[in-house]
Amino acid sequence: MKSIAALALTASMANMVAGHAIFQQLWVNGEDKESTCVRMPASNSPVTDVTSNDMRCNAGSAAASTTCGVKAGDTITVEMHQHNTRACSEEAIGGAHHGPVMIYLSSVEDAAAADGSSSFFKVFESGYFANNNTWGNDLINEGCGKQNFTVALHAAGSEGGAQYYMSCYQIKVEGTGSAKPEGVSFPGAYKATDPGLLINIYNTITNYAAPTTLVTSAAAAPSAAAPSTTSAAAATPTAPSTGCKRRRAARKARRAAQY
């Protein structure tokens, strides 16, 4: 069994107050774990200082009530919402907070005690799709809040304008793998002047590269949780609409076909 600290993160390039959001829940193979293994941040406000320790697991995040167990090859999904509701009628992240979504993992001795200072390696990213002018966190709204890690770039035309929404999840992986990919540390992984973070998203974009390293070749796709923003209060679970279920199932099928 390996203890893993998972970081879900999204960046927004738009400087707007409305539409802030948090990663609040976790699903394992379609089973809703609710908010039991997420370290809830104190609010849904973004982190804007890439040199701050808040880049690890967000500001004022509380300890998770448990560590969720998963097996190698399991399908893991994280869920984001603006408020303490899981209703599909409200955008998961609103206010044109466009940007990439990324998920990182870190192998630690004890996920419950880890402080986020260990090395993180990227296992998933969803950046910019020029063919239909879509960002990774736009797909979160299409999926009723289900995705992985995101950064908002709507205000990133000036240095320090990007907003970061992240949460840490505590998971323990059961498997036989021994790979230990090289990773990056937070803070330090991002610079405010990185091309993927200092960008005017309202200009024509032909080639966008998400910040930090490439997705590790040893990654098991989105079968590991990642940090993202979360609110202090746990969301009240509600049954997703039929449309949300269809979109989530289709997205999982597409991901499975890629790996």
C-alpha cells in the first residue's frame, strides 16, 4: 500500500470575483466518496501568489476525515462546485474562468500527515483545444463539476494575474508498482512569468503548453486524485441529473479508451 497526496489544480486567466470554485468531492469507480478524503480550503477564493506555500493544498485547508483506499487501475474522478451544492444547474466554475486542469500525485509515508512539501509528478492535464476554442475547465461545467485539476487564466494578461484553484486529496493505493517519477515542488514549480501562466487568452492562441512538466509516462491517467480549491463546508450530496450522468459516463469511456 502506498500513501499518496493528490493535488487537483485549475488556473484561471480572468480577473473576476464571481464564479470562484472549489474541488470538494471524490469518486472511485463510480462510487461517491463525497468529501471524506479532501482537505477542504477555508474558502473558494483563488491563490494568486505562486511563491506561497498555499500552492500546495490551498489556504487554510483542514485535515480530511479519512484516507480513501484505491487499487491500481481504478478510475478516480474529482468534483468541483462554486458553493456547497452539487446541483448541475449551477456552473461548476463560472465567470469565464478559463484555464487548464492538472492533477499531480506525491508518494508520501502518510497521506494524512503530509504537509505538501514533497515532490509532485503530473498524471493528467487538459489544456486548450484550438479546434473549438475550449479550455480544460470548460469541460468541468459540461460534466456537472466532474474533472481533475484546474487553473484560471482569464486575468493572466498581466504578471501575477492567473488564479489557482486547488485541493489536496488523501488516498492510499494498493498495487505492485515501484516507479518513482521525478517531480516538482510547490512553491517553486510555477513562475508568474511562465508562458502558460502569463498569457492573454482573448488573443488568438494556436499553441498552448500547460505549466510545469509533461504528464509522466508511468501515470495511470486520471485514476489518482489531485489538489483543487474547496470550501470549508462540506457539500450536501444530491443526485445528479440524467444529463449529467450521461456526460460523466461518456467522458469516462473516452478516458478509458486512451489508456
